[in-house]
Amino acid sequence: PLPPPDCSFLFSAPKFPTFSSSEIATAMPRPTQILDMRRSGDQAYHSSLQSNLSLGNMALVPLRTQFKGPAPKTGEADIIDEAIYFFKANVFFKNYEIKSEADRTLIYVTLYISECLKKLQKCTSKNTGQKEMHTLALGKWPIPGEAGFPVNALYAKPKDRNEEDQMQQYLLQVRQETGMRLCEKVFDPSTDQPSKWWMCFVKRKFMDKSLSAPGM
């Protein structure tokens, strides 16, 4: 007679792969990638950053950038990291409750990301995208208090000409760094093409607003 089949595997504990502590550390996001974001009751994400400096009622938070401007420098996760990290969640919200002055900075970056995506969808390579982002950042963009700014109801206009100049320079710095950093996220390194997982958000409007005029 044939020997009975070995069915011991049915009763033994499953074997899962084991990883060393170094492998786990490599796989896990770095602390700067896990941003300390606060979630409000409406489930939108808010900035965790604070600053004693402001322009109007918008926080002048530090930036991790080499572009020149009035922003204090930092080597940690910044407002642009926050905006990019949670863009795909926040962009669905038509209403956004402001919890801090840094949230106003976050709103601006989020709206500008949408403008970047509209341009990047037409780019055929990362190099082309970077050139497009450079041009886009240097364009004429309205600031709080000006007629074309889409969310004036939430922002205070600059109190004088000096603060207006500072705000222009700071927002230019924000746009320059956002565009360059977004290229690193959007373009698939294997194809050098914009990722469909970013391009599918092109038509979404955060707060149902746009920084650019219709048709741009």
C-alpha cells in the first residue's frame, strides 16, 4: 500500500519572512517623511508648522531650498513637503477651515501645485518639465489684496510697500521650489513621462479655486 500523504503542513504555523532591523529601517519612511499633520473634523489636512514671522496674515515659514528669497532656511520637512504629501487628499475639498497662519501658506502651495500639473501634463520629459516650471514660477501671479487673487476673503493684504515686496519675493521662492520638487515626484524615472497617478488630478480644484485666470 502507498504511504499516507504528509498533511502536517495543514496544522503547522505559517512561516513569514523575517527582516533585519536595518532592512526594516530602510523600508520605513524617514521621520521627515511622516509629517506631523493635524486632521480636523472635516478630514482635511492642516499644516503642523509654526512661525513667528508673517506676511499679511500668512505665515512666513522656513523653506528647504537653494532659491534666493526672504524665507528662513531649514533642513527639515517644510510647507512644500506638507502640501505635496497631502495634495491628493486635500484637493478634493471645496471648503477648508483655517487653523493657523501656516494653513494660508499651505493653501497657496496647494493651489500652485494644481497650476504646475496643468503645465506638466504637456511635458514630454523631466528636463522639459523643469524648464516649464522655471518659466511658470517667474510669471505674473496675483498676491493677497490684488484683484486677481482667488481667495482674498481669507487673506490680509500687505500693510505697506515693503511687506508687499517681501510677499512677492517669498511667494516667488515658494513657486520656484515647488515646481522643481514636484518634477521629482511627477515624472516616472523608468519612462521619463508624467505619472498617470499625478495627471489624474489635473482637473481637480482645491476649494474650487484656481490661481490662474480662465484659459491660462
